[in-house]
Amino acid sequence: MKDGQGRTIDYMRISITDRCNLRCRYCMPFGIDPLPLEDILCFEEIQAAAFCAAGLGIRHLKVTGGEPLVRRDCCRLVNMLKAVPGIEKVTITTNGVLLGQYLDQLEEAGIDGINVSLDTLDPERYRSLTGRDCLDSVLEALKRAAARIPSVKVNAVSLDLGQENWIGLTELAAQMPVDVRFIEMMPIGYGREFPALDHRVLLEEMGKRYPGMEEDHTQHGYGPAVYYRIPGFQGSIGFISAIHGKFCSSCNRVRLTSQGYLKTCLCYEDGTDLRAVLREGQKSGTGRGHYCWPEGLRPDDRELQKRLRAAFEEALMKKPAAHCFEDPAGITESGNMVSIGG
Ligand code: SAM
Ligand code: SF4
């Protein structure tokens, strides 16, 4: 469907947990007070939201977190989302720590793509950035995934850690069939205080390092990345430059938080509480602290879908025209990336 600005909205990121097994310094360095489990959408609620989204034209779902693979049965949810009519692709973004353990199940569930977040290849830096010493297992899982899954990407937040850092990451695309994407740090949560790279500078330096690097206009996904090819590399290099390459006029996405809040722009609190719509008038209990989907109710129930659709459409009509990251005083989002899902 079109939003209030006439943009086609066909992509939804779904955060399925606020928990994470890493402590990235720009995201959640000190952990969080985890939400009570009954406040988090159950799988049927997420599927009901996906039914509604698909009916409105969403075609691609990205499962995110926190760390999505720490949620029990995450792969079953992938399978449930794949079963939603109209959804063409279900992909996941993960820090890779549990990827080795779940790769087979993700593949069986029909995952269409995996993004692995990785900001450095230096073990000591990795430990200091994430709070854990597990770079080797992330790299091992990345290698295995690249050999089996149709679309594997590495996402690196562009930190100011010197040349070798971005060169090492870039060259992953030479060693295996993965796209490596650099993401400009956004002034959300702890990211506000973090020294970050300006992509105009990074791109210039990369161009000098890799003569023959040229823009790649082939379609790589559903996002705002601008891609380049480097001669001899298996994958491409992408730049997601929210600050120095603002792409709001072609924004195609909404976000569903783990608590069921449909967020229409990263920068602002605007959106709507789909959980209230999902649970309206429902008599259901909690089991072992989790919210239980009411027995006998189908996620595609006609009445429920009607209410969800109205809430969804209203929020989309009010989706802000553009972020204001360049003028942080206007940012109204007070949450951290870990609770939004990136
Ligand atoms: N835990 C998963 C992961 O790391 O891929 C999924 C959630 S994480 C919040 C999603 C992405 O957001 C990660 O690639 C992370 O690096 C990125 N991220 C976190 N804080 C950010 C910020 N302030 N600006 C830009 N990207 C950020
Ligand atoms: Fe966890 Fe991802 Fe945030 Fe790192 S970026 S702390 S892995 S949610």
C-alpha cells in the first residue's frame, strides 16, 4: 500500500525479543531490564500482524531482535511467517553467535536470507565491542551460511577504528559469496555518543584502495543500500547512509516491536499499538508467564483482521516524511536499538 506521502510500503521488520546475548557498546552496553514475557507478542499474534501486513502489500519480512535466535523456537516462527499468503521473503538479522546451532533449522524453515552483524575481524576489538569472546564461532557460522543460504550479508556499523578494520570486513566479500554492507551510525540510544565514520569519506578511501570499484545497479534486496562492485570480489559492498545519504523519499518500511508497537519511522515515536488491537476483548490467560493465544481464534480471523487493518492503515497514513537525524533535537524516539530491532 501507499503511505500518506505516496511511498510504497512493502517491507516490515519484526522484532521478536528484547533480549540479547551480546552487549554491543553502541546498542545495549549494560544489558536491559527485560520486558515481562506476557508483554511480548506470542507467535500467533506476530503471524496475525503479518497476515494483515501482507493483505496491505507487505512482501518481505525481516525477523530481528534483540537477538532473534535467543527466542525459543525462533525457526518455527520463520516457518509460520513463510506460510502467510502474499509474503515472498522472510529473512533474519542476527549477531551470528547462535547461527551455527540453528543454521540447519533455519534452512529447513525456508529462510530466504541471513544478515550477520559483524563490526570487526579483530578478536580483541570484537570482545571489547560486544562483551564476548566468540568471533571465531561467528565467522565459522558465516562461512557455513554463505555456502548454503541464497542471500547472506554482513552488516557492519561504520565505526572509526582505522583502515584495517574496514579493509578486513570489505575483503570478506572477496573470500566468500557475501555482500558486505556498511551502516552509518544513527543517533539512537547509545549510538548518539559513539564515534562513527562519515560514508562520504569511507567511500572515497575505498575507491582509492580498490581501483575499478564501480556502482552496482543490480537488485540486492529491499533496502536503501547503494552497492558497489570490486573487480575479482564474489560479493558486493553496500552503503546504508542514513545521515550522509538520506533516503527517506524512497522509504519502504515499517517496524513491529516485540511488544507489538507498529513504528513508522526510526526517528520518532509515531505509530500505533497493535498489541492492544490483538488483545482487545480477548479472554486469555498466561502460561508460564507467556501470553497465550485464545483457543479457537485463527490468526487470519476476519473480525480481528478488520480491526488490525484499520489500525495499520491509520498509522501508515501518518508515517513521517523524513527523519531528522541531522538535527537530533527533533528526535522523539527515546528507546534503544535493541528494543526497536535496527
Ligand atoms: N541482534 C541482531 C543483530 O545484531 O543483527 C538484531 C538486532 S540489532 C539492533 C540490528 C542491527 O542494528 C545490527 O546490525 C546493529 O549493528 C544495528 N545497530 C544497532 N545500533 C545502531 C545504531 N545506533 N545505528 C545504526 N545501526 C545500529
Ligand atoms: Fe545485541 Fe544486536 Fe544490539 Fe549487538 S546490535 S547488542 S547483537 S541487539
